[in-house]
Amino acid sequence: MNILVVGGGGREHAIIKKLRENERVETIYALPGNGGIAQDAVCTGIAATDLDGIAAFARENPVDFAVIAPDDPLVLGLADRLRGLGIPCFGPSAKAAAIEGSKVFAKDLMRKYGIPTARYQVFTSSAEALAYLETCPYPAVVKADGLALGKGVLICEDIAAARAAIASIMEEKIFGASGSRVVIEEFLTGPEVSVLAFTDGKTVVPMVSSMDHKRALDGDQGLNTGGMGTIAPNPYYTPAIAKRCMEEIFLPTIRAMNAEGRTFKGCLYFGLMLTADGPKVIEYNCRFGDPEAQVVLPLLKTDLLTIFQAVEEERLAEVPVEFSQECACCVMVVSGGYPAHYEKGKAISIVPSAGAIYYHSGTARRPDGALVTSGGRVIGATAVGDTLEAAIEKAYAAARGITFEGAYMRSDIGQRALRAKEG
Ligand code: AMP
Ligand code: GLY
């Protein structure tokens, strides 16, 4: 079988490496791919948001199945387009991807169907939003409605910060059209858990839980990033909480999407906060998380292509999905300055570390074959171990072997999880 994988980051590299374990898989085309993916797939250079280019490529090449990993092509309707060409896909329709593409849609869905989430109000005019800020409790969370490269959420400690957030999102339009509507919501506290789930709209199969580290600096300080590292499983996510999440959040969400005529098929990502009041949804994503996929997929024992096909054919209930009991850790090695300004094109050297997996995020090959940086997040050094301590140690040993000018990593990925285990 020949498979097309849309995207070009660490998550896509993890998906591609997993698909490679299946002997039926012949060629994998990556659109666009990256410098590391090039060792496991044919990289095309076609951008993940170039829907016409992708459709043309899919018509001209023998493609049996497509996997759409990033949010933007899903929200733009790439899955519908490829299915329209007769190509089966892993990834939700545009109507279903709205669960990530519009925060207003997601919040209204949760309100309508009684799914626990932070209390909120929606505003389409900055005057009304500013008036509301006079009376709302602080901190307040201001969210741009649409996709904003993971940067559309601003936590505002006081009214001055909230006014500035409204001005930049709704007036200066720093996230473009994504800021024509905003959600202002209650600030929640508690440990965060990421749960990715396979679903075909009938059955929902949660994967092993994980914990992202979104802030740039140690101790959860600094700017929000796409994710500086992950561990799995998440020790806060106990079997009792998992049961509650299934009953109060996962199944109600799948049923709600069906009731709205937006059946979700693909990977649904539940960003949860475990509050004193029980688990609540912070956000939905219509895809695998990055770098959550980098710790969840190495622990998956079942063949990934078999699951993808079962999701597309709506027979997920027939596939027993199994995860290893081990732990995994992914440490992101990033370009100095990320997530603000950083330079690209730095030569990368890797001293291989036994048993580590290198998922490339922002790397490219120069014409002479040299590996160079091409993004903020560069490589996710990943390892699996019998214990979380062992996985963390192996991942850091691998990360320290990755060098380039300005390379940076957090030094405390997994430490909060270790403390939770002790506590
Ligand atoms: P998002 O871009 O939706 O992933 O949000 C980024 C981060 O903002 C989340 O991972 C949370 O840490 C934080 N956040 C979002 N909404 C809330 C909220 N209502 N209360 C507290 N923190 C939040
Ligand atoms: N790591 C968070 C995300 O993929 O949205």
C-alpha cells in the first residue's frame, strides 16, 4: 500500500515511523515532510495547506490511503476533498474539524450538551467585550475564535491585561479573521492532561494519557509554545478519573457531534483540566497533539494502519487497541529564542544514543545532504522505559547529544509528573 501523510513535523514523523512497522506499507509520501522524515518517506515539498497541490498529487500518484495530521488542512476541508476523489483518509471532515477550528462552536456545543467546561461568554464586538471586562472575575481567559497557531489564548491577570488582549485580537487583528469573535472564560486551575482518542463516530478508544509542557522555560515560566516536551502516561489521570472522563466528556462529545450532523472520525484530542470540581474540557483538537503523538505512538502495540482503516470504515469496535505498560518521554530541542524570534539554517550534529528515537520537527537537508534547522522546534528526543525516571533519563541523554548553534531545551520535562507520583 502507498500512503500519503500530510504534514511535516515531529508528530508526522512519529506517525510515519509507526506506519513503517507494517510490512504492507510500501511507499509513504510526506507532504511536505522534513529533513528527518526524508529517511522514512518520500518528501514532496508540497505544503500541508496547499489543498489544490495535494489533490493534484493524490490524483497523479498511486495513493491508497491518506493521513491528514495538522489542524489547518482538516479545518479547510482536505479530508472531504480527498474522500471526494475516492481516497480513504484518516482525519475528520471540515464540519467535524470545527470542534477545533472554532472555539465558539466548541464552547456552544459543550453548553448545549452539558459537557463540563469553563463558564464563558462570546463577543463579536470589542465594545461589548470591553464592557464585560468591567465586571468579570480575574484572572480571565481571552480566546480568539479561530486557529491562531496555538497562540490565540491569553491569560489576563487583571483588567488592563484583558483590555490589551481584546485590543490586539479584535482591533489590531493580530490573529487575522480568527479574532472577529472572542470567548472570554473563567480561569480554571488544576493539573492538565492530554487524552487523544481514536473514534469512528460510534466507538471511542482513548489512548494512553500524556502531559505536555507548553511554557518555554523551566518551572512553567515564559511564553506559551507548541510544546517543549511530553511524558506518558500522565500520573494524574487515574483509572477513576478516566472512567469519569469517558462518561461525562468523551462519549457525550461523540454523541453531541453525531446529533449535530458532524460525526467525528479521526483522532479527537481532549485537553482536560482536573479541577476541584471534576475534569473539565479546556480545548478540543481535531488531530494528534504535537508532541503528544511522540510519546503516545511509541507505546502503541496495535498496528496503526489497521486502526486508521477501521476508523475510516467505521468498524473500530472490531479492533482491540493495546498500549504498552511502559512510560515514554519526549524532550524538544529548540532553536534559541523560540517561540519568539529565532534563526534557521544552523548545522545539526547528532551523537546517537542507544535506544532513543529522534522525531524531527524543524529540520531540512541542504543540497550537500547536511542536516540543518528549519523551525523553532527542531528535534524531539524520545525514549521509552520501564519507569518514568528511566524514560526521562534516556530522553535527556539523547537530547544532550543533539547540538547546533543556539540549541535550547527545558531541563525539567517530566519532573512535575514524578512529583505527582511521589505525592
Ligand atoms: P490552548 O491554546 O487552548 O491549548 O490553551 C493554552 C493553555 O492555556 C492551556 O493549555 C491552559 O494551560 C491554558 N488555559 C486555557 N484555557 C484556560 C482556562 N479556562 N483556565 C486556565 N487555563 C487555561
Ligand atoms: N501540544 C499541544 C497541541 O498539539 O495542540
